[in-house]
Amino acid sequence: MMPRAWCAALASVVLGLCAVPAQAIQQAFLVQNSGWMEPFYADPQSQFKPLIAAVANAAARPGDKVMVLAFSQSSGSNVSPQLLGQGDGAAQVAGWLAPLAPARKSASALADTDFREAVTKTIGETFKSRPGIIWIFTNNKNSPGNDPATAARNLEFYRLLHLEPSITRTVVFPLRMPVQGKFFAAKGLMVYGLAYGKEAGDELGRMVAEGRLSTILTKPPARLKPVDQDGVRIVPQAVLNTPNMTASMGTDKRTVVLDVDADKLVPQVRLKASLQNLFYPYLIAQANVDGQLRTRAGTTPLTVSPAAVSNLAPGASQSIEVSFKLPLEEVPSAWSRQAIAAMGKQVIMPMSVSLGLSNQRLALPASFKTEMQELFPGDPLSDMFVPPDSVKSSTAQVPLIVRVQYPLTPVLVIVGGVLALLLALAALAFLAMKTTRYPVMVNGVRRNVLLKPFKSLAIKADDGAAVGEIRRGLGRPTVVQVEPGQTLTIAS
């Protein structure tokens, strides 16, 4: 159970999640400057401050509100956290950090460290309880009131990261940074990324997925929360028994793209792929695998073989075969408006594959435990990386795009039909304008008349008396009316 002190401290700020977020995300960079951090400031070879500036410049987008704060523990005249500078973007971070030195709680003693105070004050006072990302740069020594039980205090902090619902996403970067000071020495530095609120969690997730930090923090982040999302990835290798279909990865390295000709589309797809463990630093000790294909019409089951994974190391892959049936009823006909509008090009059908791991059991590799104990001796990091008992399953959404290449034949047929119709209309128009001479017999006297298609002509005798009326269609005219006592015929 989370300590009451943590719950009470965050209760007053968690309601701020209901507030309307700012247009650009706010990011706070908390830099520990308590007594335990002395070697990071004293060692002339220390890369501590350059690292913070580099991370800030990589994490912040133009327009993001950036704040740099030093934190230790408030005591006497020493205030924690202390704002060093703030502004739009991270261009001035290096300058704000330059004069920073270890804080003192008295003239003769360096300041202690209180993680809880730093986090809760940043959320409530600096962020004004609005969503934002908190970065913490620390040697992992949490010692409020100079408490020697730093391991127990750290464990409280780790429980917060796992269980507090307002902290929606947490990533951790353990770094090797050996430094030697006058009083202390250290081997490692921990960089935490904490997202407060959904908007901040989405932004932190995008930041990691886009690799914006990968040039600075070269190892993948160890995930703390959420553990049950995007734990695996499918990397396609080939389409089996379907030579007319090809599989590839999209530019985002997540989307599976299937290319096929419309006239060679088959309903059943068998995809050879690899299932990659993205649960760094966790080993997938055991899990069952199943999935669904999601389309606009609904979901259909898919088959994964083998249907279970075991002892899959972080970053490692296992060969699998994924089988599913394409919903042909959703594939536009070659004669459909959508296909014809494509003019012989591709019609794109977005779908997604939902993979699920059930009866999941994650474990922390012994090699990772050894590395962490070397960097942070005595720290209960093995407890920090134990997922909550509730995490027995996880899901991964894999975007799928089916690109159907349509032939030009329907377009050519339609264009040919339109041209033929236009020619026919032109011929009719020509005929309609053409006047033809026809002989008629009027009261036994032969006479020639001129008549256009689809026109009528009243025939009169020499004395002007009405004789009758003839009418023409496309062919020869016909007599449509004759006055009594008169004769009117079409001569041959």
C-alpha cells in the first residue's frame, strides 16, 4: 500500500487534471543538488550539467514551457525546489545550470534530499496542477532529514511511480557516470521521466517512440508505467504461399504494409514475422499469445503460431506465423467509384492487428540486477522493477495497411465508353443539322420539299389551301395528316 504521506501530498493536486491543458506541454527539469550529489559538481570531468542541457534540448519542442529547478530538501533558509530559470524552449538551460552548486542546510552541513517534496511541489506549485513532464536527475539517494534508510525512502518513491494514477507514464534511464568528489564518489546517475496527466503521458510516449532522446540517452528506457502497453512488436519478414502479395514495414517502423494486386487478392494471409520483446528491462518468462484483426466493419480473430512465448529476453525476437482472413467485402470492386477514382493507382485500406499476451509473467534478468547494484549499491532497484500483481496481461496495437493496386482496364473501358457516347452524340448532332430533299405528291402533282431530321412541314396547294403535314425522324418523312378532299403521299 502507498504510504499515507504520499497520498495526502498528491490529493490536493490530482484534481488539477480536470483543468484545460496548455497548448504546448510544460516540462520541468529537477536537478538534485543535495550533499549526496557533491561529486557530480566537484569532479572536473563530470558530464552532469552538459547531460541535463542536452536532454532538455532533445525533449523540449519549440513553444514548450521549460523550467529548471534545483531540489534537495527545504530546511531553514534553503528552499527546495528552487527555480533556476524558465522560458519557451530549452536554449537557456545550460546558462541556468552554470552557477548551480550543492545546497546547504546550514553553514557547516550540506542539504538533505526529499523526493516527495520535490515532486509534489513541482506538480502543485510549478505546474499549477496542469499536465506536464517532470525530469529528475539524481544519484538515487533519497534521504529526508538525513535519514540513513535511503533504500526504504526510495521504495516509497517507487511505489508512487507504480500506483499513483495521476502519474500516467514513467520511464527510467540508468546511466553509468563515475565521478569522484572531495567527500563522496558515485558510479551511476538515474534520469526519471514522469508524466503527470494523460496529455503529458501521450507526449512522453511519442517522445520515446520517435527516438528524440536516443542520441543522448543511447540505451532504451526501462519502463515502469504503463507496463501493459506496447510490450511486443511484430516485424514482418515474408508472406507465405502468396507470391502476389508482399509485406514490409512502414516508415514509422511499426506499421505493417501489405501490397497486392486487386485481381490477385486472396482472402487468407499467412505472414512470417518475428515477435520482439519491448518490455525492457523485463524478460517475458511466460505468456500466451492471441490476437484480432480490426477493420471498419468490426473484428475477426487471427491465429499466432506458436501460441506461447517463454524466456524471451528484452529486445530479443521469436519467429512466429500470423494467419488471418482479409475481409474481402471491404475491398472495393475494380468498378467501384473509389477504385476508378484511383485511376489505376493504389487504394489504401487501414486496419490494425491487436496482439494480446495473457497469463503473462515478467521477470528481471539477473544481468540487469547486477548492473543496477553496481551503479547504485544498496538501492532496492529490484523492487522498483517488479510489475504490480495486476499486470498479468498486456496488449499491443499494430497498425496494418493493405494497399490494393487496381488495373487501368476499368478506367480505359469507361473512358472508351464515354468517348463512344460523345461520338454518337456528335453524329446525331450532325444529322440533326443536315437538310435533305424529298419528293412528295400533292393532289397528283409531284413536288420536292426540304426537311431536317425531327422536323415537321405543312404542305399547301398552289392556291394556298392546306393539304396536310409531313414529319421526319432520322430516315424518310411520313405523312402525319391530310385535309379532307386533298391527297398527299411521299413519292418514291
